[in-house]
Amino acid sequence: MRSARTMFRRRAPLPTPHPRTPWRAAEYCVIDLETTGLNLGRDEIVAYGAAIVAEARISCGRSAYGLVRPARPVSVAALTVHGLRSADLVDAPTIDEAVDDLVGLLTNRVVVAHAAWIERAFLNRALRPRGMSLGRAVLDTAALLRACRLADVSAAREPDLETASRRLGLPVHTPHHALGDSFTTAQVFLALATRLERGHTGSNPRPLTLRQLYAISRHHSLDRRTA
């Protein structure tokens, strides 16, 4: 019988841009998930929204939104946040049926999310039956906010996405809707990456690379076990 460790090793990370790619030259999938709850080992995805960023711009015509029919009911706590009832999801595809769309969105792009350890855990569970994973190439806007000193580095909770967006002078798009939150996160990401780029290139002629953004995100993540 194959050990769990052997099976885990066979999970191939989805292809991503080369780490030495200048951040403005890469494509990103900025993703937000709505779920039945926040138990990372038990709850399930009920909706996903993705904003595609290319050439440091949000490509509105390439965004995606989908509902997913879970095997378990939506918890009351989750319902009060995103408003998606189990009845709203009856005709939606299952996660096994929706995962092809997710793979198409994520492949050859850098994954970006707010408090990304949540999205990473749920997406990795969805990708596991296909022998795939996100790998380490994930950027967390909550961590980048701390790196830019726009969030309390001593706080035990992640910074609120809407508050961060308004603090940066950016609009908030349909809070607690997966597509709306993905657009808000994409705007926040571009603003933060631009700030980090300015600090990096002040005395350095070389552009800020994906490798450097990954390192910044991991260093400032609240949960380094999944960074």
C-alpha cells in the first residue's frame, strides 16, 4: 500500500511563471472563494470568483464566476456572510465538475488571494483528486499589507479587505460576493505591488521579481505553515 507521504509527493504543482519574471510581466489569477464554512478539513466551496491581471492591469473581460454544489449544507454562519443557500446551489456543478474551470484559470498564472491560506487549503483539496496542487507560488494581499505597514503587524487577525481597500483610496466591489471580492483584491494587490516596487527600485536598477514578492508574502504571512 502506498504511504500518504508517497501519494502527496506525486501531487504536481500547477505550472506558474518563472520566479525571476518581473512582476509586471506575469499573469495573475486573483481568486476569492465562498464556502459552506471555515473548517479547512470539512467545509466545501460553494462559489468562486477570479479576476485576471495581465501587464499589471485587471482584464475585466477575462473574469470568471461560478457556483458549486456542495455535499454538505451551508452553515448558518456562512449564509449570513455570502447569502448563498443550499437551494441556490441545487443546479450548480459539483466541485469535481467545476475543477476543470479552476485549473484553466490557475494554470500558468500566479495565484493571489486575501488571507490566502484559506483559498490555498480549499483549492488544494479540490485539486488533490487530479494529482495537482498550488505549490508555493501564492501571494497573500493580507501579508503584503503588513509588508507595506498598512496593517497592524502585531494583530492576530487578518486585515479586513474592505477597510484596506478604502485606506488605499480604492473602491469596494460587492462585498462577500466571490467575484466582487476578487476584483477588490486585485486592485489592492496592484496598489501594494506598486508600493513595494518603488521601495525596491529606489536604489536598485533591477525590477521587482516574482521570487521577491513570494518571499515578502511568506515572511509576512500569519500562517507560515501554508505560505
